[in-house]
Amino acid sequence: MSRFSPLPWCKPATAIPFPWVLSCIKTYIGTLLRWWPVPLVAVALASGSAWFLARNQPDYYRASTSLMVGNNFEVATPDRFSVDLSNTLARFYEVLVHREVILQPVVEQLQLPVGWWKLSEAVQTSVNPQANLLEIHVTDSDPVRACGDRQCDRRAPDQL
């Protein structure tokens, strides 16, 4: 009978059919009993630092609206030309939303404590070409800057 041990750190035993199995199990249990504080400290350190960093993150507020571009929903059978024209206009409006000519009156009307360029950084737009919709989202850590006087959607940053 061979006394071959496939794992070099396990010492072979003689009383069982696979002598190296019991020896390996004893070695693993001994190592775990000796080093159990290391994984515990690592988990505690990672959890504590994640909690501390997440605690100091500001809340984010988001205001959203969708604008229908064109009158494709009003007619029973819209033609391809009107759908393409609406999509082109929606992409034009998407770019125009970030300009001073649009945002400066918004800042003045809502009496926001920031300039139009700062509001431009908080505005995200997207066009849904299948529905001819222009979607506008404003996200900020200050509810007044994000929503004005309206009620905001308060969520964690990764859920926005």
C-alpha cells in the first residue's frame, strides 16, 4: 500500500484507507483555529469603513418630466415624415435645454442660488424616438436646486 500524500503539507496517517485525508482535515482545522481573528478583523474593518463613508454621503434629489414633441399621439395614423420631424425636433430641444437662453429664465423664476451653468451640469436629457418624448431630469444634493418648490423624489445615489 502506497503512502503517497497528494498534498505535501499533510503528513500521512496509517489507520484509515486514505491516510492523508484525516491529516489534511486536522491541518486545516488547526490553521483555522489559529488564524480565525484575521478574517473577522478584515470583515469588521471593511464594514466599518463602508458605513462611515456611506454615512457622510449627501442625499440626492431628482425632478423629472417628459415632454411630448409633435402631435403624433393626436392623429390616428401618423405618417413617417411627421415622426421623423418630431424626433429631429426632440434632439434639437435636447441640446437647447442646456443653453443659457433656456436655463437663465428658469434660474430667475425659481430664484435659485446658482448660475445657469451650474444648473446645466445638473440637467440630464434623453430622447425616446419610439414615443417622441423628451425626458428631462435634474439631480442635485439640494432639494431647492433640484425641484424648486415642488416635492422631490428622495433616493440613494445608486437608485437614481
